[in-house]
Amino acid sequence: MADGQTLVSGNILVSGNVSFAPIASDTYKVTGELNKYSSSVWVEDSKGNIVSEKIVAKVY
């Protein structure tokens, strides 16, 4: 399986600010998806719930 950089030519940049109310006993990760139309990132809690808004960059 190819990684995201192999699937597209050039670099994909997603930039933005997110805010959420973290709970001290939980863990969080930044995750996202890449396809030929857009690239997006967001924050998920340890149960996989999205706890921030998605930051989306369109790929042209």
C-alpha cells in the first residue's frame, strides 16, 4: 500500500486552529484523511470520537 505522498504529486498542506475541551484522564490524537480532492485533519479522543472541527484544504 502506498503512503499519501506517493499518491499525489507535490506537498499537501493543511493549516488552521482547533479548540476543544480536553479531559485530563483521556488521551487525544490528531488524525486525518487524504484523497485526490481534499486533505483534512481533526482531533479524536481515545474512543475515536471527533472532538474538534475538521480543518480541510482543497486539492486543485
